[in-house]
Amino acid sequence: MTSSNFKKLAEIRHALNVKFYEREQEIEGILVALLSRQHMLMIGPPGTAKSALSVELSKIITGTEYFQWLLTRFSTPEEVFGPLSLKDLEQGVYKRNTATKMPEAHLVFLDEVFKANSAILNSLLTLINERLFYNSGPPTRVPIISVIGASNEYPEEDENLEALFDRFILRFEVKRIEEEANFISMMKATEKNELMPSMTMEELLQLQKLAEQVEIPDVVYEALIKIRHGLKDEGIRPSDRRFKQSLSLLQAKALVNQRQIVVVEDLSILEHVLWETVDQIETVSNIISNHTYTFVNKALYAIQNEANEVYYSVLHDDSTAYGMEASQKMKILVADLNNLKNNNQARKADIDALLDKVNVMQHEILNRMLEPWYFDAINEKKESTSSFFKM
């Protein structure tokens, strides 16, 4: 494993964030799903880049077979699993020709996944969960890494789709672009054949193996216990299997963020894992936030205190040297906040709020240094220094 694999992973994440506006969490989620070999569901209105993101990812991971299909109530097993082989049928063998279909794909995108009918559902469940396909004789293992499901709406309670819904350990609600600046940028963007970063199948497999080796310290398990108790108190009881599966997500999230050890803040991804019904989403999010954002809160508090100290010190120290030093300190704090935001997208709003304040302080310091009296102070200092050397 070389640092180039880490670099490629970071480049892919950055490129996708540049191309898809306000999809930071979904992009992190889909990369986590790939590294952990788990499945992900995106629920949201049409035109929110659910399929576009999946297609783009299939192009980035070279050497993979990709299968995409839009399911309807009238979809047939042949469309998803392949047509019956007439040659085998002549010999009395009921076997499908799976070439180019889901059983031979590494990456799968199923649009309107909850439209799957009973003729497709049973085979779909086995493919997604056990990664096995029954095709005459003993079941064959399929190469599926991740299935990305999408839907415009949640399944109805009486549709018997609970098992399919449960197969997707990661679940994201995808919303339309909210910030006006991002909406305008999206409108102005033109389709270009930009060279996107890529990763080979071999490199992906190396990253998956490395993700399995990411350390999970006891403090993370202790936080998980607290989260489990908090959910139980609210009548929310995710299965033991779902908790167990979530460990691979935590390892993959750490790796996506260039770390080989899980930190408590990585538990934030469980906001998209541990709820069972829509009305539980907010409660689950609040409980997980209470147990995972201690580090972020401390970091924000420390940065705000340091920014205030630097800013108010400038008001009482007119020296040129301190003005330059203060400006440099503010630049470092801005960089620290941007780094904090990249690793904690769930706290983006809070971090952005402080980032705005620090930027204002930095600009005011620079403006103060540009005022005429400041230049006079600089010139006076130069003159006194020059006269000293003339003596």
C-alpha cells in the first residue's frame, strides 16, 4: 500500500465535490460504501444527481463491470438477471445468460428500487445480502462490491419491502440545491470532457484490505454503547447485525479521511445507518450528535478564542511585526477550519459560521494595516532604524 492510493482517494473525493454541488455527505457515503463493500440508498426527488453520481463513480473505478437499470412494476427478471439460455433449455436446463446483467457486475445502480416486484425481489435480496445467485444447480458467488439504490419516495408499509430496505445499510435523503450561489454555479456549468481522476480495480481492492485493518479503539466502542442506550431509551432498536455492519463503515470513513484509526467523530456517519423509520431520523441524528461532536465543539471553541485573542491584541499593538504576525495566524486558523470542515461535513453549518467570522477579522486586520497612519508608523520605524546605523 503506497501513499499514492491515499492521494488518489482524496483526488477522487475532491473532483466529485467540485462537480456535484452540495453532495459532500453523499459522496463521502458512496466512497465509504465502496471501501466497506456495503450498499447505499439515496432517496430524493428527481433531478438531484442520484444516478449521475453513480455513473460518474463507475467511470472513475476502471476495470469494473457496471450495471444500471430503472425498475418498474412491470420489470421482468430477464431485464435484471438475464434471459433464459435457449441452448440449455433444449436440454431441459433452466439457466439464465447473465452476461452484461446484474449477476456479473461489480457496481450496480438500481433506480426506483422499491418498484421491484415479487418476481424480482427474492433473487434481488439474495444477490445484495449473500452475494449469491441461483442459476440452475448450486448457487454461484457474484462479484458485486456495492449496490447503489435510488428512489423518489420511501416504500409504503404495506408493500412488504422491509427486507429490501434493510439491505441498504447507508441511507441518505438527497435534497435539491439550497444555496443560491451553488444553484447559479450549477446553472452556468457546461458539460465538458474534463479529465477526472481514476483508480484501478486493483487499487480499490488494496484500499478495501487496508480499511479492514483500520484500528477501532475502545473509546469508539464505549461511545457506541452510549448511543445504543440513548436509542433504546427512545424506543429505537437497530438490530445487532446493523451495529456489527456499521464497524466496517467506521473503518472506511476513517480511511476516506486519510486516517488508519477510527475516532469518535467518525460515528457521525451512523446518522445515516441506525434509523428504521422516517420519523426516527431527527431523533437518531440528535443522539449521535450528542456523543460524537465533543472534539469538534472543543476545536471550534479553541479556534474562536484564539481568533478573538489575536484580533483584539492588534487593537492594542500597532507594531508592524505584530500586524504581519496576526495576519499570518488568522490564515492558519482559516486553514484549520477548512480542514475541520472537510472531515466533519455534518457540522458544516457551524464551522462555516465561525469561518465567516474569522475571515471578517482577518480582513479587518489587513485593512487596519493599510490605513495611512500604519504606513507612517512603519516609516518612522524605518527612519529610527536607519539613523541608528548612521551613528
